[in-house]
Amino acid sequence: MNHVRTQFDVWGTVVDVDIASAIISELELKNALEKVIEFCHVVDADFSTYKEHSWISRLRRGEVEIQNCPSSVKEVWDLCAQARHLSDGAFDPWAVEAGFDPSGLVKGWAADICADMLVAAGAQHVQVNAAGDLALRGGWHDSTDSTVKPWKIGVVNPDNRSEVLQIFEITDGAIATSGTYERGAHITDPYTGMIAIGAKSATIVGEKGWLCDALATAVMVAGTDAAVWFGQEELAGYKVWVINRHENTSWSI
């Protein structure tokens, strides 16, 4: 079993990729990783709200219309609209200062594409971790007994990063966690325009990375009011685990 793990800086954070395969060589795995890194930098160039010439910055300044943007930007725009609908507006990239900001969805979307690129190249076991937004494929290969097991993803205490509070086992799918981990209180409540106070941490597990990412952000806004969303047909099979903001309690679906 050939195994490669690497980390690289992009999107203002660190992306960690762990891949293995018995059907392609270590060199082929590394070549596939180079293409993923290149893709991630293209995503940064297109979607950054900090880069002056990105498509998102130009959209926010009103210099271009969405119909004149690349297909990837149009796709993310449409996915944002779907997430806004499914979350009753708690996720709303249009209701932010300076205009459209898809940052709460793009990392999950891009992580999924990275994972699929690696699988297409021959990687059999894939973990792409974009600072709390993970895309997982094929489980992980345990070299001690040559078995394939689900990836074990821990959710840590936002008040004590050394304490793991919950572990999810995922073979194929995505998981996203939003909270006060890396950037402090940074999520805006689109209903009020103020800092979101619905939850201290929100974790979503499901099939699609973009939706897990957006819903984790939305649950940070809505808190326990978000529970009703998961009765929708589009969210069948999605799991949520939330740490409440003002009590030492949690809830899950």
C-alpha cells in the first residue's frame, strides 16, 4: 500500500491531505496531489474576498454580473441559493456587508472536488481536511491488519482544543464543523447583521461537502431552531451535532 500525506497553505488556512492506494505508485499519488494543490490555488484566486482581482471581489464591487462569471462561480452561486432555501435564510451569502460572500460554502465544495480528483487518479483511501471541512473516500487502510476501516473524525471542545468530545466514523462522505476554533466569533447572523449566537459549535455529517459546510454555518446562527430543517427530504441522511452556546449541553439528530 503506497501512502502519501502532505499539508499546504491556501484559503488563509492549512489543507491536510492523506491518501493511499495499492493500484498506483507513490509517484503517481504525488502527481495527483500536485494537481489538487494547483486546483486549490485556482479556487483561491477565483473566490477570495481578499484578492482584488478575484471573481468574487469583482462581483462584490459590481464590476461583473453572475452571468458573466466562470461556470465554477455560477455553480457555487446556485449552491448558495439552495443552502439559503434549506436553512430558511440562516445561511445567506448575500446578506453580508460588501455583498455576496460564499466563504461559508466554498471550502466544503472544493474539498469534495479535491477528493474526487484523487479518486479518479487512482487513490483508494482519501482524506482532505480543509480546516474543519473534510471530504472522505474509501475509509482508511489499517496496515497492522490489512483491513479498511471508517475514518474516525473527532470534534474537539471549542474551549479546550485538547479535549475530543465526539467521534464520527465515516467511510465515504463529508463532515464540516463551524465554531470559535480558528477565527473566534466570526459568523454573522443574516437576520440581525450581528455576530451569530445560536451555537458554540456545529458539526454536520452528510454526502455533500458544500451542504455540510453551509449547514454548519447556518446552525451556528439558528441554534436549536435549526432542528426542523433536518426533516426536509433534501437533508435525509444528514446528521447534526451541536454544542449549545450558554450551557454545557449538546443536541444531535
